[in-house]
Amino acid sequence: MERTSGMPIWVYLAFSGIRTRRGALALIGASVLCTLYCVPWPQLFPLPGRLAGLFLVDDWSWFALMVPVTLWYWLSLRWTDRNAIWTTAARKTDS
């Protein structure tokens, strides 16, 4: 994504390497999955040995980090959608 006039720096930093809305949605989806993985599930539910071994997170620090990052990506996508940035970028690549 190229920075346009009036685009906040926080939006540009979120999607500077993303060229399409589909790519931004994939980034947000991966971020949501990572956020869910970062919940310390073995602390919340008694899990059998092998299943508990899949979840390596044993405290809430990673979850506390991933929630604001996911929110940042989502708010950046919302800003770009409201300001039609993806359609402007698509027009530039077509010409």
C-alpha cells in the first residue's frame, strides 16, 4: 500500500507491505488465530497430556500483546474501507 495524503501513519504502518484488501483480511485472520492460540488454555481447562503439550503458552502476556495488535489491524482496515483506499490502489495498478 502506498501512503496517500491524509492517511494516518498508524494505518500505513499496519498495511505498508499489504497490497490488497484480501491480503489485509488474511493478516487479520492470522492475527485472530494467533490471539486464540495465545490464550493459556491449560490454565482454564484440564487437558490431557498430549493435548496440553500443543499449547505452549502458560501465561496471559502473549494474549495481552495480541489483542491490541489485532484491534490495530482491524481499525486500520476499517479506516481504509471508509476512505476507499483499496479502490484507489487498484486503479493505480491497473493503469
